[in-house]
Amino acid sequence: MKIEIKNRFNDKIIITGEYDNIKDALLKNSGADLSGADLYGADLSGANLSGANLYRANLYGADLSGANLSGANLYGANLYGADLSGADLYGADLSGADGIKLPIFNITGTLHSLLYMNGNIRIGCENHSLTEWVENYKTIGKENGYSEDQICEYGGYITTIATLIKSKEQVYEK
């Protein structure tokens, strides 16, 4: 299938050619500068966009679930309706990005990384609301084979995030 990715501001073609899908096009052009790219609604689930320049890219409604966006430049990107569940955002620049509810926390623990974003926490394959984690982290940890020390460690991360979020909400209520 013919794939063409254009810069949404000047219509300059960034990537063009015959590819099976958009992820294949990005994989074969991994060094491409995707600043301003129009990737509206694109299926980029699991794509490796580590270090990509997505400055002011249109990712409205894009499926970025499980994508590697570590170190990516998403400054000013349109992320409204984008699915970022399970995405690796470690070191990504989300400054000025639209559609992201801040804050975002990414913590590397002894067993898995923890990602807090948009009111949810993902640890390993488990993704639950902050409230669910606060109430059930011990049970979830035991069900997933975590040691008592690891349950205590991740419980500390969860309660710290909950405290930070609560204090942020109290500041905005004043």
C-alpha cells in the first residue's frame, strides 16, 4: 500500500513509498524527522519511536499503546484522543503537548517500571486507577508474585503519587 506522511504545516512529504502499514514505514525510515507529521488516527501500537522528533506532530486519535516513545520530542504535539496506555514515555519531552493531563510520573522500580498518567498507574502488565492501586496494591502484588519487600517498595511509590496528586488538587481548590 502506498504510504505518504506529510508535514501538516507545509505539506512537505516526509515519508513516501510502498509499505505494508504505517508502522513498517516508520521502522524502515527510523531516522526520519517527523516534526509536524500528520499521523491523525494512525495505528502506531507497539511502534519503536524512541528518540523520534515528533515536534508539533498531529497524533490526534492515534493508537500509541505499547509504543516506545522514550526520549522522543513530543513538544507541542497534538495528543488529543491518543491512546498512550502502556507507552514508554521515559525521557520524552511532552512540553506544550495538547491532550495530556499532567502530571506524569515514570519510576523505575526493582522489578518493573511504574507509569502514572491520566489518573491511572501501570506496573508491569497491570493497569488500574490510582484509587484501585491504593486500595489493592498488596493483593495485586501477591497475585503477581511480588516479594513482601517489592510490595512495600511499590506501595511506597503508589502512596507517594497519591499524596502528590491530592496535594496538587488541594492547591487548585483554593
